[in-house]
Amino acid sequence: MKVPNHVAIILDGNGRWAKAKGMPRSYGHKKGCENLETICDDMKELGIKYLTVYAFSTENWKRSKEEVGYLMTLFRGYLKKCIKISERNRMRVRIIGDKTGFDRDIQESIQRLEEFSKDFDELHFQIALNYGSRDEIRRGVQKIAQKVQAGELLPEDISESTIGDFLDTQGIPDPDFLIRTSGEQRLSNFLLWQLAYTEFYFTEVAWPDFHRKELVKAIEKYNERDRRYGGVKEEGACS
Ligand code: FPP
């Protein structure tokens, strides 16, 4: 089985999954968090080199105070635990999104984790936190405008690759395969620039139940498509 180089996942359905079990939403997030730990091991074993997950959007701050508070507690615990996971999998971890929106201690944990894992290269794991693609593009455009204003960049020299260099995903190859769990079929402001040529896969399975078997099933589908079209990356703009 040929595996995609870069898999992106929109983690969705924690709340509905918990509700279906008569449990609070927080229980769904806790189980979703646990699943994130095991999926990294699975990705590594399957030989996938890049994994990017959408864990907290710029919109998610609008959820109830209790839910946002619980998610921050989960992030705090996870960011610490992730040091061990990164070591185990020789995995480099980067956070994409606007980190300045988080409390100082969370920003410090992010910095520690990124620094600790920066030389690992067997798996590259990006976690989108306080992330919105339009916000990422806005921040990138601001930086480009500053360069132009400072006379360091000419407007006519702005290429597609210049824009890529000013996004949070700078240096990370675009995803080959996007998975969204739990039935919704939309992008919800995730990696709009980077997903231009990506294959999409939507499943009814909620994130806390999306284990290795489901991942393999998704990759098999990716393989079928890849065989049918002779490689998604060779397609032109009209494909
Ligand atoms: C989507 O389910 C999930 C989230 C908005 C939060 C994702 C968080 C985790 C998986 C927890 C762990 C993450 C990290 C980085 C530690 P939902 O609440 O939107 O579910 P619903 O659509 O069924 O309500």
C-alpha cells in the first residue's frame, strides 16, 4: 500500500460522540485527545512522514466558557505529554495558528515542545491551534506588505512560493490527503491555500472512534484514486 506523504485531519465529532453515549462533551474531548496520541504512533508505523491536525479553530473560542476552559486544560496536559510521544516517535512537533492568543504558560509549553523536538525528522506533526486559514493568510500578507514597505521585496517578485513562505506551514509540503471525521463535508477554514490539489476523504466515524483500522481504510481509498488518475500531483488546473 502506497501511503500519502502528508495526511491532514479535521478532528470532528467529539461532542456528538459523547452525547450519543449519554456523556458530557468534555468526555468526548478527553477520548479525542487520547486518540491523537495513538494515531501518531500509527502514522509513524505506516510510514507517513507528515501529519497535520485541526484541533482548535479561531472560531472555537465562541464555545461555552466551560468547554473552552476544559479544552485549555486538555491542551496543557497534552503539550507536556507530547514531549514523550515526540521522543518515542522521533517526531518533530510544530504548532500552526496564532499562538499569541493563548495564556503565557501554554505559549511556554508550546515553545518547549517545539524546541525539544526540533531535530527529530521521522514524523512531522503539526497541530493547528487557534488556527484559521484566512487569519493565517492575513498574517502572511501583513508580513509581505511590511517587507515591501521596507524596500526588501518588490511587488513584482511576489510569487506563489513567496506566499507559501509567509504561511505558518512554511517549509512543510502540502497535504496529499485530507480526512474529515464525523460526517460534515466542508473545510471550515482549514489550510485553504495548502489543500489546492489534495484528495479529500469524509467519513461518518467520529474522531474518538477513528483508529488505525479506519485510517488504513482511508488510505486504501486514497490508493484507489491514485491508481485511477495516475497520481494526483500531475493534474492540471482543470482536473
Ligand atoms: C471537534 O469535535 C473537536 C474539537 C473542536 C476539539 C478537538 C480537540 C481534541 C481532539 C482534543 C485534543 C487535542 C489536542 C491538541 C490535545 P466537536 O466538539 O466539534 O464535536 P461535535 O461537532 O460533535 O460537537
